[in-house]
Amino acid sequence: MYKSNIIAAISMDMGEALDTNNELMTVGISNLLSGLTGGFTGSYIFSQTIFTYRTGCRSRWIGILVALTFVAVVVST
């Protein structure tokens, strides 16, 4: 229930409807992959969604940059 409330909040903030089932499926797959690889599950990505939407950024490169940054932090000493 918690995740669907966050998705509803993002939808309200954006002013447009989101496909709740698709968003929950994406979060579920991400959490599964994170759990299988020893990472942490979570919903920090929702904040990133709101921030990038508010700034007008519509590029997937932001997500790729965040992912690469996390990988760099994990493999660094």
C-alpha cells in the first residue's frame, strides 16, 4: 500500500495520471534485482522522478548517470 500512495502523490504533483500498475511493476523488479545482488531496496527513485520532472528534464540519461554513480561508489575503496 505504501508504494501505491507514493505513486499517487507523484501523479498529483505532476498533474497527470501515471500507470500505477506499470510503476509498481518497475519498482518491484528493481527491488528484486537489488535484493538478489546484495543491494538495498527502496523508493529513493521517486524523489528523483519528482525533481527531474520539476526541472523539465525528460532524458533517461539522468537515471543512467545516477546508476553509474552508485556503481562507482560501490566499487571504489
